[in-house]
Amino acid sequence: MLRGIHPLLGPDLLHALKTMGHGDDIVISDANFPSGSMGPPVIRADGVSATGMAEAILTHMPLDTFVPETAWRMEVVGDPQAVPEVCAEFQQIVSKRAGDFRIVPVERFAFYAMARKAAYIVATSEFRLYGNLILKKGVVHPHEVEFGR
Amino acid sequence: MLRGIHPLLGPDLLHALKTMGHGDDIVISDANFPSGSMGPPVIRADGVSATGMAEAILTHMPLDTFVPETAWRMEVVGDPQAVPEVCAEFQQIVSKRAGDFRIVPVERFAFYAMARKAAYIVATSEFRLYGNLILKKGVVHPHEVEFGR
Amino acid sequence: MLRGIHPLLGPDLLHALKTMGHGDDIVISDANFPSGSMGPPVIRADGVSATGMAEAILTHMPLDTFVPETAWRMEVVGDPQAVPEVCAEFQQIVSKRAGDFRIVPVERFAFYAMARKAAYIVATSEFRLYGNLILKKGVVHPHEVEFGR
Amino acid sequence: MLRGIHPLLGPDLLHALKTMGHGDDIVISDANFPSGSMGPPVIRADGVSATGMAEAILTHMPLDTFVPETAWRMEVVGDPQAVPEVCAEFQQIVSKRAGDFRIVPVERFAFYAMARKAAYIVATSEFRLYGNLILKKGVVHPHEVEFGR
Amino acid sequence: MLRGIHPLLGPDLLHALKTMGHGDDIVISDANFPSGSMGPPVIRADGVSATGMAEAILTHMPLDTFVPETAWRMEVVGDPQAVPEVCAEFQQIVSKRAGDFRIVPVERFAFYAMARKAAYIVATSEFRLYGNLILKKGVVHPHEVEFGR
Amino acid sequence: MLRGIHPLLGPDLLHALKTMGHGDDIVISDANFPSGSMGPPVIRADGVSATGMAEAILTHMPLDTFVPETAWRMEVVGDPQAVPEVCAEFQQIVSKRAGDFRIVPVERFAFYAMARKAAYIVATSEFRLYGNLILKKGVVHPHEVEFGR
Amino acid sequence: MLRGIHPLLGPDLLHALKTMGHGDDIVISDANFPSGSMGPPVIRADGVSATGMAEAILTHMPLDTFVPETAWRMEVVGDPQAVPEVCAEFQQIVSKRAGDFRIVPVERFAFYAMARKAAYIVATSEFRLYGNLILKKGVVHPHEVEFGR
Amino acid sequence: MLRGIHPLLGPDLLHALKTMGHGDDIVISDANFPSGSMGPPVIRADGVSATGMAEAILTHMPLDTFVPETAWRMEVVGDPQAVPEVCAEFQQIVSKRAGDFRIVPVERFAFYAMARKAAYIVATSEFRLYGNLILKKGVVHPHEVEFGR
Amino acid sequence: MLRGIHPLLGPDLLHALKTMGHGDDIVISDANFPSGSMGPPVIRADGVSATGMAEAILTHMPLDTFVPETAWRMEVVGDPQAVPEVCAEFQQIVSKRAGDFRIVPVERFAFYAMARKAAYIVATSEFRLYGNLILKKGVVHPHEVEFGR
Amino acid sequence: MLRGIHPLLGPDLLHALKTMGHGDDIVISDANFPSGSMGPPVIRADGVSATGMAEAILTHMPLDTFVPETAWRMEVVGDPQAVPEVCAEFQQIVSKRAGDFRIVPVERFAFYAMARKAAYIVATSEFRLYGNLILKKGVVHPHEVEFGR
């Protein structure tokens, strides 16, 4: 355990987040997502919820302000207007931690196509269906650096 | 770059610090220290000073309160009473970041013996001789965890 | 996710449990335990509590009935009679899942010595101090095999 | 051996099944199938029959209900209407373990093309010709999770 | 599948047997044996019985005639005179395939000590307790080589 | 050395042959063949002739009866009608060990193209030019399995 | 530490520079650059500024004189005429260390495309935005070799 | 050191040459050649001249007589008719060691394209510019084998 | 194939011989020798006789003249005075290729102890029992170097 | 090639020298030295003389002034007073490059014992016997750092 670093972030995930840069995507996937066959390196987070993981990552990672869309969720198959509970919670976490960003719903196979280009996938045990989220890393500005060099 | 995490800590060092636990030692070595032949895994920090690295690590890692000694430096060969400038700065950083701990001077080859048992060695480019420090990780108490689970 | 298998058990932990046999020990460690420097392979379970992990493992792994002691916890340093809340919960889980076994308290450094000989260490994010448990795998008897061959 | 987990599933296969998600395919191949040159990672199951393996996998893995076809076998070369004994047994196992799904026959080289895109291949010692089966993993719904978190 | 080679022998086991020489030991272990923590490389044979594996190995591997003992089984704990059914079958297989050799019973922990020095361990799914066997490889004499060079 | 297995087959080659299936090709190459730059994994057999190797492989591997051509050799450059001595010997070995199959001559660069798609290449020390052979693995039928399961 | 070699260059970076040749590109990236997802091997330089790194590399590496452009920086998004402070410093360092070369500004995504073809990426902790530089290695002429052979 | 084998050939280069066959190319590159970014495996020969290396390789490797061109050098950029001293020496070595072959000059980027398809690159410390050579391996005929089998 | 290098020496063996120095031992083992469990790296030579291999190695490797014994064979168990045919051939080869050295017979388990300290083991298919030989590498003197530098 | 860095130092050797620290030893070995069986990592320098290598290393590496002996050579076996030509050249290079240090002769097997504890071994092609040298790295003092930070 380390002071000032969110405890849900294990060694591999901290390593991954530190290597990500402006414009890189990270997928937070639920327990049914085919993480292993997507291509990007997978960091397992068995026993962790997708919403908890979203909160942990957004504690340290800003979202991208250079582009119109910076967060995405998967549309419900056959009911594209639905907003599952877990997705509503995703939006609350993004709004609270990252700012005024709207999570954009994406059709299932288009979501897969985006996931294949992500830098990393974090595979959670989120039980609720459609508990998948893609986040694009933004820029940390010089004035945000809290510790001197 | 990540928010709230000291920027001197690279991916490998973050990974290492996260895997360390109560009682594990980490060596911050200067540019002349024989890091590679000690045995523990070495994380290079070329271009970083030992004092900057000490400050970065102590930002997130507590020292051990279960034992009488928790930080050590190398004695000057032939002048065991000397306190080189870099060591005085180490003491200031420990006092500021970690609390009321005294860095204990240790004879050169005894210091090597301690280094051989450390969990990790961080090899800096500290130019000043005797810029070596060993820190023992302490416990993070439940009330110190800043983020909910 | 798989049917009939406890969801806290990720791929690496399932792999590990399947390779363990009669008399092998597994350590469930808390967030301050020095898992990485003990020696046995470490399986990270960041974000999972030690009690949840104990329940998950004991769902599928029996304890050893060939020996007088089969489960151990770490004594509180300086207060060997204390039974921390997390340890009381360990005892409830063992009694419920594994049967009439008593968890034996062991002095801190003797506990480390036992951990160094374990088959695996599962490193949880258990915040509560002394949230460490060692379990010795028992025998699965032929009549307990639920599925035909 | 573990309680409640089918004994035919070895460490590598448990690991593989746990990493698979919704829509991922797994091939159960017979003793003559060119498993090694297909591309996906191969898990050997020498000495195990394809029907036993199908039963073991379907004990823990649901089939996909989002698509019209979710299980496939190889057509007999030169006799596409034939239903070999081993294939009839496959259908019985699927019906018993997974539900009302029909195994779809596929021409030999089309079957190879599907196998090249699978997540994993399990290479059994099934002696009987045409003892090959592809299964597509379905979704585990929250109410199916048997153990609390 | 290959002609003239016992089908229970997978690629890794064939490789192992071919590298073994005069005096090397191989352990055939049951489903409860702690194969992974013994030290020698482990070849998994999930779904295969120990008796079937013994028959497969002895089809191609002679036993050692240079020493008084060349095959060992584990004594029943607390009942050293007992001969479990699986051990009686081991003796039948050895007599049939290898010749007039007696399988020597060995106390549990002495058996573990022998296993730690073996060249390989084959981990079967033998359900029956005490289904463990150690075999010492003998010499193949020039006149036994069936194929010309 | 193992009983009943051709002694020219080393551990790596036995492993390779066991993983090959119906329709997979294996190249037996002479001492001048550019084995290493073809792509498939190469198994060295320095000191072994190509004809000896062909005999060893065909002792255990059947040829494919599902296709019109199942064995190929390289045509002599500039003299496509020539049948070098080593190729005549190849034909004798195929006829004796595998049955009534004709080895088909193939132009040099077309032979290279076929070799690039093979499962394995066995690189012998055959001195004689044009001592290269490609063999396609066939099916082992259930009645050909010599040992019970 | 070594005499006559710039101390900012760690073991991995020295190794990389020594393997580079005429026409190879190296990227010096700032703390927000997505180094890890570009493709080329990444050498971390956490705690080092991009300008310091540029000076260190140009101490030992000449720029290419065979082509019209040999150094590039990223244009400010939305303000292509701007010359950020860090870029002005890059130009001073290039002029001082390498000679009369102009650093060419390149649009953000075109810069990414160039980075994907580089031989190496050095990931610094440069805080200032747009602190990214690509340098093309030139030829060391025989008369520049300082040490005899 | 070995008797009868040219001492400039180290373990990795001997290994490489032994795996090469008829038609494979090897690049001998000078100290400025971008060996590492070409693709083929690189064998370092720091401190060795390209001419010395050419002589060492041609001591044991014949050139290809099946094709009109079997050796190539890089044309001087801007002066395609020039024959640098090092290239003249290459021609002398080829003529002396390999026979009546002409080294063909190739434009710089076409030379790079050929190098990308080579089996190996030997990276020497040749100081002189344009000290690069590609050699195509020929056939060793049976009568050239000096040692009996 | 290479000119002037014995064709029985494959890439791995050439690599090994080149890395050996004065006083290093190499074991040439027969088909029954337990090469894999001795410890030193094993180079397989399936299909090659031990006598052929001895001749190949001694073509390029001198024996040690600094010590009284430089070659050893295994004594026949139970008949220490016997000189098997294969051992007599070993002596002829040593005398012809290396000079006036006597191969010293060593008791079986003492031979194993020597083999455990060797630099490499070459595992041949020598069928004849006791076809094992240990050779100690000697010095190549400057005047023996055949090729200039 | 790099400016200001001795050209005999390849990528692996530069990497090694950079990781060495105060008190670490490096062995420069001749062509007959058993480098591979000593234990420390070996960096090949085939084609380079030991004297050239000594000069290259001492260009950048200081010798140790904290101890009475800092450089060693191997005594001539049977003639401990002899000073071979190559050793006299070693002394000249040390005196010129490193300062007033005397190379200490050490008996052959004591020299081996020292070599086994070295950080690295550089295996040259030095033909002359006794061309072996051990050097102990010293301290680079802050005022010797040529380039600013």
C-alpha cells in the first residue's frame, strides 16, 4: 500500500497508467467482456467492480480535452436507448472525478473495434451486463504537477 | 504523467514500490555504487539525484515504526564522523517527509551487506560521493487510506 | 466468468490452486505484507479483501486433516493474546466453509518463515492490520468428485 | 483436485476458460486435427476424449444466445449428410449441459477457417474421426453468480 | 496421433521420456499429490488415470536392472501394511509390461524426498488415494533397437 | 533411448511429430537447404542423412490419402527430368514405409513456397544435392491404435 | 559513471545509441507523449527534461547531412506558428551541439506517424507541453574517430 | 579458439553461418550502417573491419553460382561511378577467396531493401564509409566435404 | 554446410565449442546416459554415434597438456578391466586426432560426478553400452592459428 | 559509431560498463580462457586483442584507489617470474591510461577464483598466451564529470 495512491491500482496497472500518454485509450471491461481476444495487454482485476475501477483510474488520470469525445460505453444490444444502472454510475463518476464529459454510447461491435486499438484493458469482475467503459487519457498541465522536481 | 503521483517515479519504480511491504528495504544509490552486482533488482534512474529520489519515494512510502532503526547511510571511509552535504540533505528530507527518524551511519562493507538483502535498488546519477541511502518501508494504517473502496 | 466457480478467483489463481496438492500452503496476505520478498510466486488481488479471498479459496479447496494444525494467522506484535476483528472473521469463514478447524496464532517472524515455504502468496488489498492467513491444502476424496469421468 | 470444479480441466485450461468472454470460440479437437498449425494457443489434453472434454467445459461455460449459431462440427468429407457417432454424442452433451442448441455441420476447410479465429484449441486424444467441436461462449447473468462478493 | 507410440503420451511427455537416461526417475502422481512444489518439471495429464499412465510409460521405457529397487509407491499413512487397489494394479502393470520387479512401499515423507530428486513428475487425475508411483529408467540394449540406422 | 520408437527421432522431433495433424506438412531438408530463412520452426539433425530421416519419420507418421499429392521433392535446376540417386531412394522408402504414393517433383522456387507453409523443417546433413522432401501427414484410423486406453 | 560519457545516458540508452546508424531516428518525448503505444522500443528517462536529454544525446550523436531535414518538433495544435519556450531551447541546443540545422515543425498526427518509424523513443519527464523532438542520426567520419584502433 | 576455424568468427556468427543455406544473404555492415533497424538478426563485431570479416566469412562460405549476381556493395551517394578503397579491397578478397565473381554496386536505398531480406547482418566497426557488402551463400558440393561421415 | 568445418557439428555445438576454453570439459554421451539430469547444458545429436562425434570434435579441439589426465571413459560395472569395443575405438580416435593421450577409465558414479562439472554434454544415439567419453579442452597456441588477423 | 566513445566498445559492453560501480571487477580474457564456465556474464569480443580492449575500457573507466591492488594478470604456469610480452603491454596501457598502478601477478587457479567473482568477462581473441587481465573499477569524482546536468 502506498500513501496518496488509490489502493485499487495494483503494480501492473500503475505501471500501465504511467506509460500511457495523451490520446491513449484504456478499456475497463466487465466480467463477460472477451478481453483476452481483443489484442491489447490485459490487466486482470478479478473481484473489483467496473465502477470502482473507473473511480480509481480517474483519481489519477485526466480525460482528453483535445477531441469531442473522450469516454464511451457499449449500447444495449436491441435497445440502443437504454441506460443500464452501471452506465449511469459510470457517468456520475466521470462527472465527479474528470469534469463535464458525456459518455458516448457505441454499438457492440464498434465498441469491440475501439477496444482492439486501446493501450490496455482492465478486466474487472463487474457482474452487471454492459459494465464496459473506454477512457481516453488527456494532458497533465505543468501547473498540475504537485511535487517539485 | 499522472495526477497526485510524484513525477520522478517511473513505471518500474511505481511497480516496485507497490509490491513492497512492511519491513522491506529499498536502496537509493549514487552514481558510483556497484548496484548491478549486489543482487536485488535494479531500477535505473539516470539523470536523477539521490536527494530528489528520496523525496519522491518518501512522498508515498512511510518508514517503519516497529524497529529502532529505519534509515541508513554509508560512513565516509577513513572519516566515520564526517557528515557529507548529501547526507545532511537526506536527513532533512527524511525529517520533512517521514517524521522524526535519524539516519544511521553504517561502515562501507556493512552497508553493502544490507544492500544485498534489500527488495530493490534505485540507481541514481547522484554525483556527490556517499549519496547512498537505505529506507525500510513501514505500515500504512487503515485511517491513512485516502480513497474509499 | 464461469458457472460454479467463485468469481474472485482470477485465471492465475485458478491455475495455482489447481496445481496445489496435499500439504501445500497458500498465504492470503494483507496490503502491508511484504509478499514480494518472501520467495513464493505472488498472485496479486488488489481491491479484494483477505476475508473475501479466504471465502473464495475455501469454496473449492479443502483443509488438511492429516496434521494437527492446518491454518495460521499472525499474532499482534506486542499483544499476542489479541484477536483482531479481521482474524475473528477468518475463523468464522474457516468454520463455515472448511469445518471444525482452529486458526493458530503465530509470532510475526515465525509467520514470515512459514510464508517463505508456501506454494503461493495471494496479495490482497485488505486494509486492516494482521489480515494475513496461511491455509494448508487437504485431500479431495474420491466420493467428493462431483462430475463423472 | 478442487471441489466443485470438473476434474478434466487442468491448470492451463482453467486459466484459458477464465480469460474467455462473450463471443469467444473454443475448439475441442480430435487426435488427428492439425491443432498446432491453426494459430490459436493449444492446450493439450492427451488421453482425454472429445466428448468428455465437451462435458467438462460445458459444466462451467454457457453458450452464446445472442447469435443464431453457437456450436459447430466438421462435416464428413464426401458424405455431408452423415452424422458420426461422436457427433451424435456431442449433440446429446450440448443438449444436456447447455440447453436447446443445435450443432451446425461445417465443411472441412470452412471449419479450419473458423478454428483459426478461435481463442483456444483443446487437443484431445479422441480416436474417432470427426471428433471436432467449436463452442461459442455466452454470457453469465448476474443472477447465475452462485457466490456472494 | 502417431503409429506405434502409445496415445496417452503427449508431446511434452514424449520429449521428457526421450531425454531421460539410465537411472533417472519419473514420478506418476495422483490428483492430490503436491506435484508443483516438489521441484522437478511437471507434465500435466489431467483426465488420465495413474494406472493408464504407468501402462503407457512402461510400453516404451524399461526399468533399471542395475539396482535392487526400481519402482516405489507411497505407504498408507497409519496403515503401512495396506495395499490399496490402485497399488495392486500398479504391480500388475509393472509385472506385465516391465518384468519381474516388485514395487517397494515407502513412507509418505520419504516418498516426497525421492520425488524431489526425480527427473520429471507426471501429474494425473487419478482419483484414488495413494495412486503415486516412481519408476527408474533402465538401459535399452543394442539388440532391442528395432529400427536400423 | 526408448523401446519401439525410432532412435533417429530426438526429443524435439518427437514433440513436433506428436503436435502435427491431418494435412500438416513436414520438410526434410539437405545440408544446403536454406532452412533457417523459410519461416517454420527448424529441428536440426546434423549428422543424419535425409533418407535415414525419411525412414524414421515414416515409421510413425502416415501419409495423407485425402488429396491427390502427398509427397514432393525438388526438381533439378536446368534438368527437370533428372531423378537424382537420393530422390530414387526417397521413393523406395515412401513405397516401403507408407504405401503406394508417388513423390511429385516441384520446381525449386515453388518447392521453397511450399516449405514456407510447412509445420516444421528437419535440417539434415544430407550431402547429396536435391536431398529435400516434403511429406503431408495423414490420418491414423481408430483401428490402427495399437495400445488400449 | 564513466569518464567522457554524458551522465544522463543510462545503460539502455547507451546500448540503443550504439546500435543506431545513419538515417535512424530517435524520439525524445515529453511527459504527456503516448510513447508506449507508438511501437518502437521505449527507454524511460523519468525525472529528466527533454532539453537535458537532447543535449546529452547530441554530445555523442551527429545529425544527418545527407537529407534536407534532420530534426523535427510538434506544432502547437491550433496555433501552428507558435514556438513554445521548450522548442526554442531545442533549437539552441541543436545549433550549439550539432551545427547549423533548423528544427522543422510538424503537425501533431504527422509527428506521431514519424515517431512510429523511429528506432527508439526516450520518454522524459519534460513538464512543458510540446517538449517532443525527433533527431536523425548522421555519419561519423573516419577523421572524427578520436581513439586509435 | 578452435583449430581450422577462422578466429574472427565468434560463437553467434558460427551458429548463424551454419544455419544459412543456398541462396541466403548475409550483410557485412560498416560502423555507420543502420543495422539494428533493418529487421534481420544482427551479430555485433565491434572492433573488427569489414574487410577482415569478409575474409573470415569467405574462408568457410562459398558464393552462389546459380544466379548472375552474388555479391553487392553500396554505391557512393552522388558519385555512382566511384570505387572507394574499402570496396576495392572487398573485390580483391572475393576474387582471392571465392573465385571469379564481380561485386555489383547498388544504389543506397536499393541496398537497404536487399539488406532487409538478408538472413543475418554482421555489424563491424569498419571506419571507412561505404564499407558494406552483401554475400549470397552458394552450395557446398559433396566432393568438397573434407571430413568423412 | 560450411567449408573446412566438420559436418557433424551443428549450430549449437559449434557455438558451444567456440565458447569453451582451456580446462573446460565436454561429455560425449551414449543413448542411455542420463544427460538431462546432470546439470550442464545438453546438445542433442540424435542419430550420431559417439565415435563419430569424438572424431568431429577432436578435428577442431585440442586436448589439455597442462594436466596428467585429459580424457576419461566409464568403467564397465562389475568388470573394471574390460575395454568395450566402443572404448577401444575412442582410444584410436584420440590417438589419431589429438596425440599421445591415454583415456582413463573411471567408476560409473565418479564419471557422473565429473559429468556434472562439464561445460557441455553432447547426447548422441550411440547404441553400444559404455559409449561415453569426457574430453578436456587444451590450448591453441599462436602458431597454430591458420588465418591471419 | 558515436562521437567521443571508444569504438571498440559495443552496445553490450557499454551497457555493462555503465552498470558497474566502485569495487566491481571486469575480466579481459584471451582466446584460450574458459570464459563461459566462470559464471559472470560474458561479452564476446571476437577479433579484438586484449591489449586493445584494455585501452578501450581504461579510456572511460577509472581504477580503484581505495585498495592496495586494483589490477591483476595470470602468472605463467611453471615460471612465475616470467613477464610475457602481452603482460608488459598491459602494464604500459595501465600506466598510460589509468595512472601509477602495478598489475599484480596471480597464480592460475587463484586468478580463476577472482574471475568467478567479477561483474563481467570480456572474451577477446587475444592469441598470445597469458593475455588475461582483471581491472577493479574506481570512483569518478564530481569534478571529473565533463558535462553539466
